[in-house]
Amino acid sequence: MKMSYNNKLKILGYGSLILLLVCYLTAFRKTINEKKILVQNRAVVFNINNTEKLQETLINRLSKLNSDMVELPKDINIQERLLEVVNSNVSEKIRLIEIPKQENFEDSDLLYYNQSITVQGNFKDLLLFLRTVEKDNRLGRVCSADFYKYNDRRTGFSATRLKLYIQLIIPKER
């Protein structure tokens, strides 16, 4: 049986495709799966090797937090400190609007001191005030800062205000 050259080429092409399909189904797919597993294992080994550095970083952060907590005085009055900050930095540009009573409560091993304050001024000065409060570790951490536009409908007065929520958390003395 004589076959033409074109028929031989078609049979060779189909045979090559079938051979590649069989090779992929047996060997190539297994190799690709093993490569994925190898990449995952390398990531796990990398994480295991870096645990000491991560542990050192965490210990340094904890010791910094501990040193911040040691610097706190026994009498904690956030309101007085906030008034000092308002008066010392930008007293002419920032106007104190509201400083309600400080809220204190305690949990199992922690004491919580919460304070809110509302100040008025231009946006730039309010940002400087916010940055000053954030830098002062004795005041606690700024949990929320809310900028809003105040409008007095009766007089037509409008101003930018900042309402800060500050929280100080310290461990109880044993």
C-alpha cells in the first residue's frame, strides 16, 4: 500500500500529538506539580529561617512599649496634659471648644483612660495640633480624629473643627 507524502506527514503529526499528550499526562504534569510543591516548601523554609529575626523584632517592640508604660506618672489626668499642649504650642491659632469629663474604667488586668477633645482652627494648624498630640506618649494613643466643618446658621459663622478621641491603656499595679 502506497501512501502519499502528505498522508505520511499527517500521520506523523497526529502521532506526535498523541505522544506529547501521553508524555504530558504521565511525566510533565507530575513534574509541574512537584515544582509547585518545591516552591511552597522553599517559602516554608524561608519563614522558618526568619523566625529568629521576627522574634527579635517583636521583643524590641514589646520592650519599647514597656518603657513607654514605665514613664507614666501615678496620677493620670489626660485633661491637664491636653490643656498644656493646647496652651504651649498653637494657643493663638487653635481654640478649645469642648473637653468633656475623662472616662475611666478597668478590665481584668488593664486600666482604660478615655478622653475626647474638640478644637477649632484652620486645617493646617489642626493637623499640627494632631501631630503634636500623637507624638506625646504621655497622652495615650489617638484612636480617632474627625475633621468636620461647623456652621452656625444663626450668625453665618463657619469653621473647621477637629474632634479627637484619645485612649490610654496601662496595666494595673499588683
